Amino acid sequence: MAKEQDSKMKRKAYEKELRKLQVELCHLQKWVTTKGLRVIIVFEGRDAAGKGGTIRALTEKVSPRVFRTVALPAPSDREKTQIFFQRYIQHFPAAGEIVIFDRSWYNRAGVEYVMGFCAPAEHKRFLELCPEVEKYIVDTGIILIKLWLEAGMEEQEKRFAARIDDPLRQWKLSPMDLESYRRWYDYSRARDLMLKATSSKHAPWYVIRSNDKKRARLNCISHLLKAIPYKRLSQEKVKLPERSEKNRYNDQATLRRMKFVAELY
């Protein structure tokens, strides 16, 4: 275990590389908005595979109006009566948007299938139809990128144990997470069925090793920057204008009557 820990990327090196990639993400953002591109990024993987942290690294330095994250709860009774893809399609991007699905329609191939929330026939039908639906999505001009984060059995156990002991992460553990932990091999078989049936020429799956969270984040962002062709666009240097002295008044004095938060720090 110590050897594996030693091989993990050091924070200083990680932060240096992450900053370089985040600068490029800002250039990508300008290209996407200027050219009116529409992009969907699907993040899937086992519980504790590192999806949330990877998405945060991807989005923390860009505009949430461009990089929009969608993490849908369990379907409502009304949504259960709709066409399966319907509640996802309403979140698809308009021009100049990158929509990130933190779990997606592939719930049907994962948790719904393993936990028995859908019938075997529904699961089979999903695997058959999904490539056709994604072909339609891509044919409309949307760039579709599908990522599977793969953490090993021992790494998942270590992350779950850390969540149990850390009050800042205990909220991440749900009864469903514990059940998914118990059913490791059921999820492995479901994963393999899904990847085989839905990795197509127009919408292939890309697997990211995520035992080392830092390397996984860097590899993910690097891949995305290659998967969405872009160019750096020139940008005029911003110059702050002079402040007008017209109608000048003591704007701090007017605050003295207000209630202020106690300055404990």
C-alpha cells in the first residue's frame, strides 16, 4: 500500500499542471462561445471513482454559464411515465454551452439495472436504442464525449472508509452507495455490458484510470482539450476607465447605520 501511495502525484506538481490546463480551458471557453458550439460531456463511473472532484477541477476557473453541470436526482413519479431520455434532453446545450452530466441516461445501464429498478427487457432495449439516440444527437452537430472513471476495488474501499470517518464527507455516503459497494461484481458485469453495447464510432467511451485522483483530473482535462478542437482567439487588453467624480458622496458613511457581520477572522 505504501508503494502505491508513494507513486501518487505530489500536490505541488499537480497544481502547476492543473493551472496550465485551466488556462487552456478558458481559451476553449471563448472559442465555444464565439463559434456557438454545443458540447455534452458525460461522466460515469462507480461510486467514489472521483467524478465530483474531476468535474470541480474542470469547472472551477470557467463560467458556470458556459460550463453547466447537470446532476439529476432520482426520477419523480411524473418523470417515470415519460420517454426515458426526456428528462435528460431538456438539459441539452444551446449554442455556446458545454453541459456536463454528472451521471446521465446511463443510469439505466448501471444502478437501475443492478438494483432492479428497471425490468431486464427495459435494460436490453436501452442498450439497443442508446447508440441510435446518440447518433441522432451527434448528427445535430452536438459534440458528445463519454468518460468512464475507473477506480479499483481497494481504492474504492479506502475512499468509502475515509467518508465514514470524515464529517465533511459523510453526506456522500448513502444507503445506495453501501449497496453498490456490496455488489462490486454485479456493477463490473453491468459496466462491461454497457461499454460493449454503447461504445460506437460516433460516440465512443473513453476510460480514465482514477486510482490517483490528481492524475485522473489532469488526464481528463487534457483529453477534453484534444476532443474539442479549438484555437486561441486574440483578446483586447482590458483597461479600467477613470471613475467619474460627478455626484460624489461619502458612500461609506451611509453604511454606519447597518448591521455588520462580526469580524471573527
